[in-house]
Amino acid sequence: MRELLEAFSGEGGKHLAPVLFFVVAGLTWIALTFINRWYKHRQAEIDAALKHEMLQRGMSADDIERILAAGPPKKAESSSANHET
């Protein structure tokens, strides 16, 4: 660790800082790309499992399409529905 700090404080530190910045930026970009791809893959798995379960329950393709197009309830709709009952 001491050698790293001495490298930054010396004459070579002027050139090492931008390199270190771009290395960290590159690694961050790679990590964010990986997380984004993993999230999309996981979401596709969840959607497929939901459709499979609906088919196992005997729902028709039209019913599944209608339910998925409706989407999840909005917060305002679900909270107002709770207050009406």
C-alpha cells in the first residue's frame, strides 16, 4: 500500500491517476452491464414461470394475454380500493 501511495506522490503519479480513473470507470461499466443483463434474464425467467403456471391452471391464451396487458395495480388504485370497502 505504501508503494502505491509513493507512486501517486512522485513524478509518475501525474500519469498514473488518469490510468487508474479509466480502469475504475471500465470496471464499473462492466459491472453495471453484467447487472443489467442479469436483471433482464431474471425478469424473463419470472415471466415465463408465471405464464407456465397460468397454463397449468387451464387459462386460455387470450386470458393470459389480457391479464398480462393489464399489468400490476397502481399504488393509487390499490390504496383507493382499500378505502372504499
